[in-house]
Amino acid sequence: MKAKKILAAILAAATVLTVGGCSNNTDNSNDSSTPVNSADNNSGDQSSVAENNGETLTLKVLTHRTDRIEDGSLEEMTKAFEEANNCKVEYQGFTDYSTDVPTMMNTTEYGDVLMIPDTVKLKDLSNFFEPLGTYEEIDAKYNWADKKMYDGTVYGIAHLGSIAGGICYNKRIWKEAGVETLPTTPEEFLNDLKLIRDNTDAIPYYTNFADASWTLVQWASLVNSASGSRTYETDILTSKRDLFVEGDAYYEVYKLMFDVFSDPTLHEEDPMTSDWEGCKAAINEGKIATMVMGAWAVSQFQEAGSNADDIGYMPAPFNINGKQYAESSSDYCMGINKNRPDDIKALGKKYITWFVEDSGFAAKEGSIGALKGSPLPEYLSDFENCELFLTEPAPEGLVGVWDAINNESEVGTWQGDAANFKIQIAEAAFAGKSADEFKSILDNANAKWNSTRDSNADFAAYNG
């Protein structure tokens, strides 16, 4: 498949990043010279690392995948690791992971291995997590090695990856509605939703607004793909332009969301009472036609009923001079609590290596594996004519600056708290507010962004 060949080439050719900046605060007593993917950390090693004075060690793993805890698949999958390493793995799941786990991190008790919350600034990674190796060591074997990296040291390995900027849809319903080709513009997308409304009994678009703290965040994954640029966010910083500019990707993605949400005939009757778990079966059965969700949701929707073949994944409806683009990106990265005993940290490294290389979790989820050369899922067929790309890491001097501005300004492009611009846009749309209100919300976000950017010491130093 064309898309597979293109993406495999892109992932295999990820550019080695040269970094600099401030030194990290890692305790040098920890062995930071041994990368997680070194031979002595192989998950099949039958050494006594999992034993402490003859007692079997227990590894506590914090995860956002409550569904895979509830269906028992995570526990069943992990039996192989437990047997190979004479240990016990306990999973603790969080439905609101991005809120609950950062709160736990105010103490030293935040599990042994965990998905690193995106609220942790890159420059603060060494305060919480064990170093897993240098960028060069990790990048030689894994995709997205720079995702949780600071000053040349990697603190987290992606548990899986995907195509960012896609939309889940029921292929049967879209076909029954009379849609012959997938949309490549926001206007075409809106018109297709209207065809679904007029020609089928399905809900054209499901907002999932009752779980807005994370469901609306899914729209952020469309932005880089809509930009078609490997350096989009870096360019926003270096040009000192507003975050939201009409005609630019951040603006256009959320204008599409506003337009969909503003038309009550295109979404569920009462978004305030939407049901995430229930919507999985509904899209499988054809009661729902479309949802903006990460590619990780494809397998969940396929498994929710007997119509797995009806679930598709389409590129974001944007183009640059007639060409569509799609970004490859990682999901949560797994890190190790630096406050744990050495034997637990060693076992944690073995677990991460096993999870990304041997567990088969990414393939089962229909995702791209972090291990370079992993097979790609079949559902990417709709991306056949897209140009797929990896986002380039920030240049020396700007590493971590975007995240710092994003968090300190409380704009939160990847957050979903009650005051977030995404929530405000959705509420304005549901209330029937005009496009002027939409622009006012973004003007306020721009003001907060620009003020924080201009007061950021690292950004000022970069600009000399």
C-alpha cells in the first residue's frame, strides 16, 4: 500500500536531533548511561532483577487505558512478562488521567511506571522521571524519541503512535448518504454531514461533549496535519505571530468545530448528556456517522459490535494547494518514577522494553508501534493520497518553550479544563452565538498567548 510505504520510509528516516541548553537536574547516582533498549534490559532476560531478598517484586503501572483493564486484556497480555521476569504487574487506571495523575505527582507516590502527563514541562522531566538513555541511543531504535526528551536525555518511550489529524467514520453510512469521495475542505465536510442528515437516520456528528475535558482535545490533533508543515508550531514562535490567525491551521480547525457544533441538526440532540462508552456501539451499528477521534479509537469502535468492517478513518478535511497532509505522532510516553528503589526502576525498564517491542499492544489497538520497522495497520487506506510527515523537533534554544508558553498562559492547546478556549467555543456554538463570539474567544486566547510568550526568558534569549 502506498501509504504504508511512505510512512515506513518517514519513520525510518527520522532526523537525529542536536540539542543544547541547560543541564538537567538528574541525580547522577542513577545509571543514566544505560538506555532502556540495551541488551541487558531485554524483557526475556531471566535474571534475578525482579527479586528482592528472595521476594517477588510488584510493579505498579499507571495507565489511561481503563477499557483494557476492564476487559481483562491488559492483565492477560502481561502474563508473559510476569512469567519471564518472576514478578507481578498491577495496573491502576484513571478515566481522567490528565488531571488525576499530575495531582498524585505532588508526592513521590505516583506508581512505578506511568504514562507521562503532558502537563509536565520538558525541562522538569528529570525532577520526576528516570533517564532512559541519550537521544541518539533511543532514536536509533524507537520512533518519536524526542517526545519526552530534554537536554539530550530521553525520559519516556511512546507506548504506541498513530496518524494524527484523522476522523473516525462509519463507511456504510457515508456511502448510503451519497458521499462518493471523502472531503478535502471544511465546506465539503459540512456538506457531507448534511447529506447524512438528509439521507440516513444516523446522527451525522457526535460531539461527546459530556466528556469534553478530553474529547474536545481530539480536535487539536487535526492542527499540524491541516498546516501541512513539519515546523508549524516552531514557525508560529519564531515569526511572533498570533496563535489563531484566520486562514491558518489553528484558526481553521476550530472554526470547523464551531460550525459543526453551531448546527443542531448535525449533532446529537443534547450534547450535555452524551455517552462515551455508549457511542462506541452506536458508531459500529451506524447510529452515529462521524467523530473526531485519534486513530487509537478505531479498534475500540470496531470491537464494540459486529460491524468492524464499517469503521473507517479519514484524513482531516483540509488541503494545501489541493494536497492533503497527515502527521505521524506518538501517544502517551511511558516513564519510570525516579523516586523508586533501584530494583523497581530496573524492572520498570524491562517492562517498557517488553511493552513496546514484544507485547503486541500497538498492533492489537490498530496503531503504529514505537519500535522502528513495526508493521502498519490496514485502516490507513484512506490516507493513500496524503503526504505523511513527522514534525521536526524544536531547534536548539526553543526546546520546551512551546509547552512552557502553552501551560503558563493557560491557553492549553492540549488541555480541556472548564475555562479552556475549546470549551468556550463549544458552549458558544451550542448557544447559537455568532461568528463574532468565536473570534472574540480566540482574540482573548491570542492575548494570553502573546503576553506569556513575550515574558518567557528562554524565548527572549533565543531571539537575542
